[in-house]
Amino acid sequence: MGLLTSAPCAARDFRMTRLRAALLLLCGAAATAVAAPPLQVNGERLNAHLAALAEFGKNPGGGVSRVAYSDADRAGREYVLGLMTAAGLEVSIDAAGNLLGTRAGREPLRPILIGSHIDSVPEGGNYDGDVGSLAAIEVAQVLAEQHLRLRHPLQVIIFSNEEGVMLGSSALAAGFDATRLGQLSQSGKSVRDGVRFLGGDPDRLAQLQRQPGSIEAYVELHIEQGGVLEHEHVQVGIVEGIVGIVDAEVTVEGLANHAGTTPMDQRHDALLAAARFVEAVNRVVTATPGQQVGTVGWIKAQPGAYNVVPGKVTLGLELRDLDARKIEELYRQILEQAQLIGRLNDTSFRFERHVAATPALADPALQALIGASARKLGLSTRLLPSGAGHDAQEIARLGPIGMIFVPSVGGISHSPKEYSRPGDISNGANVLLETVTAIDRTRRAR
């Protein structure tokens, strides 16, 4: 009788044991999934690639002169093309000379774009553009090594001639002005010949332009090129946007006269008026709250002799801010100040103005994803504008953009002394990788 009554209990105990085991397995799997670390780039490899790229156009005193369309530019691009191929990307050179590496997606969706440029200014540094370019390739390399296929196609783009005329990105996003093909580049070649030198086809540039809405997102990693992140001990900058730029050539007209025989109270000194104008620009720009900047970057006095009161001065004015309306208001106030200054010694001001760039705001949703990605990696962040121009401002015509900044030591850029620490570069690349996968998970067809 005891055997008959104990059998159901034993069976029940056996079933409960199996259930507990299954639950433990499920809980363990869930715990493992939660605890699984995020994907990580190979920071040592990335920084080694940066060091290798720095050999192309290397200057004896440090830094590089890898200006667009130079032999060093082409050699550096061949090296980068090899890295892209090794990362499993399908690589091509488009009509503008851009290097394009594609990793197919699982679904027929718009592509996610990442990348930057590798051309430099004369006597430049080893990080401007290079960090974003090689980090984008590293992201593709990690995905290939982990056998991960995103839902979206991934396109790594190394843009051509960013430092000169931003040709590669503007041709892709806005259609390049063919009249500029005859301009001389810093390499000594015309833009037309330079595009051909890199393997592009200047006669097909018009066919390269993509349509607005044709990309899912563009994310660019870059060094800050300023000192805010380092000064505030912040690891990652989330870019709010790329500033708009208004330039103006200002001409001050006075009266040239003998410096020895013209009394001080009878002079129409154009240089004195110009000096007051430079001070007024600084006063107007700093009186308004915000992160706007104003600069008088060059000045020329005529006739330029010790013994002649200057009769004419030309100077270059530049204003930058994320808000185009603020730029316009500052410009208006500066015009008013010029009129007041002119009346002090009977001189006149003339402004020849043009818009060098319109503001390109980063997409708020991408800013949020970058911030979440950095926090997931335990990195500190802050919002800040980009005061320098980037390919992202052109690509903003096609779809949402985001930018990730890493600290620049001393805030120095466009200089052989330009430097970002290897750890900061690895951090930025990891944020880029995490952001790309987050975009792939969260973005939906618009």
C-alpha cells in the first residue's frame, strides 16, 4: 500500500525537479543575456592603423601634409582601401573619388552611413578625419568577425577632398558645382585632374547625387578640434550641430595723407576706424549669451607706408553659430557699430557678404542614441556644437546626422601637435559601434 501511495508523489517530485531545472536554465540564460558585454572594437588594432596611416605624407617635424590629390593622398587611400577589403566590405571608387565600402543588410532598408576623410591641411595632424575614417572601418571589421549582419546595409565612406572644397560629400548630397572643377587644389592639380588622379570621373559627378531621404542615418566620429572636453574632463561629446558661417569682406575708406603734416584732429584714418571695428566685433559677439564666435581674421592697410595716414583698409569678418537667426542679429548689430565708428573720423564702411555654410543640426533622436550608447559603456558626455565644418553638414541634406567627438589634447588641431589619446579614440569607436547597432535596432521606416 505504501508503494502505491508513494509512486504519485515520486512522479510529482520528479516533475517538479525537471521544472526547477528548466526554470534555472531559463533564469541562467536570461542572466547571461543581461550580463553579456556590448560589442567592443579592437582599440590596439585601430590605433596601430592610425599610426600606419600617419606614414603617408609624414613630415620630418611631425604630423602630415597629405593634401587632397597629392601622391601621399593617393597612397594613403590605397592603404585604407586595403583595410576596407580586409574588413569584408565590397569596395568601389565613385565618380568623386570617394572610397565606398558596403556591407549588405538582412532587409531592403535604407543604408546607415559612417565615415570621414583622410586628406589633411598642409603641415596638419594625424587625427583630423583619420580617427573617424579608420574607426568606421573598425566597426565593419568587428561586425565581420562576429558574423553579425545588420538589418540595414552599412556603408563606410571615405570622402575625397574634405579640406579643400568638401568635394566628395557635396557631390553625393548636393551635386557639385562643375565650374569649380577648374580651380587649383593645394596639390597643384586642378580639381578635375585631382578627381581623375584618385580614380574618379569628373564627367560623371552629376550622376552621383543621392536624393533626400535616401539614407537611414549618417554618424561621424571626429576629434573635437577644441579644448572643451579635455578642460571639463568629459570623455565623449554629443554634437548638437555644425555651425553656420557668414563671411564678409569689409572695406574701410578714409583719406590717405602725409603723416607728418596732417594734424591728428584732421585725419580720416581708415586703419584707426578699422581698429575700432575689430574691437566692436568682439564686444558685440561677447555681449550676447551663447556659444557664437566672431573673428576678424585678416587685415590689409593701404598704402602701407610709415609716413602715410592709411586711406583704405580691407579686412575679413567671420561669424559662426548654430542658429542662423542669431548670426543675422549679430551681423545687424555689427553693421550699426560700423556706421557709428565711421562718423567719428569721417570714414565709410562697405560690406561684401556671403554665406559660407548654413547650420546643419544633428538629429535629436540620434543625439539621444549616442548619449545612451556612451552611458551604456560607462562614459561621461556633454552636448556641444561643432565650430568646424565636416562632411556631415553636406550629408545632412540626405537624412538624419549625428556626430561623436573625442577630446583633443590642448584643443589643438590642423597642426603637427594635434593629438588624441589612444584610450579616447577607442572610447569613441566603441560609442560609434554601439550607436550603429542601436540605430539598426530602433530606427523604423519613415
